[in-house]
Amino acid sequence: MESRTALSSRLDSPRLADSFGRVVNYLRVSVTDRCNLRCMYCRPVQDFKAIEHSDILSYEEYLRIIKLAVPLGLSKIRLTGGEPLARRGFHRFLDEVMKAAPGMDVRLTTNGTLLAGQAKTLAGLGLKAVNISLDSLDPETFHRITGADLFHQARSSIDECLEAGIRVKVNAVALKGLNDHELPAFLELARTHPLDMRFIEFMPIGGDTLWDDTLYWPASDILERAGQLAELSPVVYGDEGHGPARMWQIAGGQGRLGVISGLSGHYCLTCNRLRLTCDGRLRPCLYSDTEYRLRPLLRSEKSSDGKVLEVLRRALARKPMGHKLLAERGRRGVCAKSMTSIGG
Ligand code: SAM
């Protein structure tokens, strides 16, 4: 346990670092808990209860937090949700974020289904990279996983973004028995397009979500099978590291294949993230429901930037090692909140 003096000196530090010395420079901002899809691994089994509109941060409130966090050493902001493109006024907000944080690496995570006709505008606002979630290249399987008949909209968002000069990473949750037979098709997508195709291990997020051990398709199996289908060479990273994804170049291909192994090979030691939920809570670890409330402070008459910063630093100082939580609690719903509420 950190001593009181050590903790208070960390709270005074000009940069954001946690009690394990991890520098936190990446803020993931969830702009809504609403989503037009009902992905089986993401939605709660019981009816999803949306957060009251009045409890969701206004864009101005997000901007206030971002402006305060930027000078503390943030270098990357990801706008996510729910489905960020489902929130009204998103383009204006993106524009404001770009202006509030000039030079910042600002990215978007979307299911792509609402993106049609917007890629050029997003690129014009300064968006350089987007993650598009696409769990299947087959319309029927897409429907089965997401509950929506919107495959073509999602698929064409990839081409639209590439044409607009936006870097694309495609993320598919790896689901045994559901999309594992599509590995050759996903490899072909990465071979023929200049994009990163990444499989995310299914994670037991949300006590009430449809976690199912039998659907778990580990990264090691994906790589073994992919290695039989294509010649893969590992991407070597320098001192800057590589975040949670491990990538492979596909021989003769334009794009790359990767895996994000949140369950079989955690990346807690290098975790540089802090999440801001749409109801204004700072969540230092994906796997822990311990959150630090900012909304009451933002809306209080006694609110001050100093107090907001204090909560920000406190949340960071207490950022846990998530893999310990995974080990302690087993795989069954490691936390109570679903991804759509946390902001994946
Ligand atoms: N609506 C946007 C989208 O679909 O990309 C952003 C929000 S979504 C919650 C962000 C990411 O979380 C998606 O790539 C989704 O597949 C992933 N995700 C959600 N639940 C997950 C789970 N239980 N295991 C692994 N990934 C999950």
C-alpha cells in the first residue's frame, strides 16, 4: 500500500501517473451509452436500461475535462460509446475536441453502420484513424451477432474511410462457432486492403452480459490457424511499445492481422488508459467497477478546476492491476457494467 506522503506527492505531480509508475496518456471518452446494435457479447441479458439524458455529460462538460487533462500529458483521445455517431451534434463536438487539443491523436471507435456519407467530413475535421467493429463478413452471421440487418452499411464504411484517407483498424470479437470459420475471409480482407484486421478475445465484461465460455476463441488458436492460411511475420516494435494489439504482416498483402488478448495475455503492466463514462465517471480499469464521479462536481456551484483535477489525479493514483481482478473473480462477469455503458 502506498504511503500517504508518496500518494500526496503523486497527486501533486504535473503529469498523470498511477501508483505503479504507469504513465497514463490515453483517455477513452464514451459520448453515449445508446447504440443501434444489440451485439450479443456487449448488451446485458436483461433489457438494457439507458442512462437518463440529464445524467449524460453535455459536450461542454466533456470539453472542460479534456481541456484540464491535456496539459497533464495526454497524447491520445478515443471517442467511443455506445455508438458515438448515434449522438446528435457529434461532428461539432469532434471539431471542438480537435480545437481544444491541437496536435492530439484523436480517434473514433464506431460500428460503422451510421457512417455513410460522413467520412470526408470526419477527415476534414482532422480525424486520421478509426476503429470499425465488424464481427462478420457474412450478412446473416452479422445479423445473428448484432441483432441488426446492417451488414452492408458497416462493410461499406471501411471503404469510405479508406477513400477519405482515414487509417482503418477493423475489430472483430473472436467468437468460437460463430465467426471462426470466417478467418480466411478476414485474412483476405486484410490482404487486399491497407488496414489492420484485429481479433479481440471475448472478455467477461458485465455481470449481466451474455458471457459464455463455449464461445471463447483464444488468440493462440487464431494465430495458429492463421499461420496455416497465410505467411505471417511479426511486426517488431521499438521502445514505444505496441499497446494491447500484437500485429503480423501478411506476405504479399496490403494490410496486417492482429490479436488483442485481453483474457489470455493481459496487458495491465503497460496499460496507459483512463476511461470517462458518459455519465461522467472516471474509470481507471476496465475490469474494476471502482469509478470516480466527476458529474456532481462539474455541476456544483462550488465546482472549480482544481477540484476536478484532484479527482482526476486521485483516480489515477488508485488505478489497479486488472489481471489480479480477473484472477480473483474468475471469468464470470468480472465487473457489473456492460461495455456499452463503460465505453469499450
Ligand atoms: N459502438 C462502437 C463500436 O461498435 O465499435 C463503440 C463501442 S463498442 C462497446 C467498442 C468495442 O468493444 C467493440 O469493438 C466491441 O466489439 C467491443 N466489445 C464489447 N463487448 C465486448 C466483450 N465482451 N469482449 C470483447 N470485446 C467487446
